[in-house]
Amino acid sequence: MVSLALTNEPRGLPKDCALASSPLTVTCAVKQWRTACTKAEQIRATGLPALLIVEAHVGAQGSSLVGIVKGIQVVEGKAPTAAPVG
């Protein structure tokens, strides 16, 4: 198993609604993680960023969130735009 320790930063909440950031631990099978990393490297080799879309069971454990990965989809991101010279 591969475990990632992250911080959940809530974004896109409705107006007048707030949530504090919280620790997030995500656990994934090694084979699944290696497959996703390999696909991501193949995409990055083309010059595009790779996005990992993770589907997981998520629950609260103590004061943290814990996720167990069900699936990972690796997709191409948008090509970086050139910064304006000026």
C-alpha cells in the first residue's frame, strides 16, 4: 500500500459557508499507484501536464479525513500558455 499525507483545503464553497482545512491521508494499492504514475509520465513526455482523478471512499477518523482509493484516472491537462512578454 502507498499512503499520501495531504492537507484538504476546501474550495468552491457556497457564499457564507466556511470549512477549516484538515489533514487527509489517502491510501492506494502499490500496483494501482505505479500504473497511474507510468501513465502520467507518458503524458508529461508529450509536454502536457497530467491530471490524476482519484475516486475514493472517504471518511472521518479522529480529526482527520481518510481516503481509500477505488480508482485513478489519468488524463491530459491543458497545454501551458505562454506568459505575455512585457
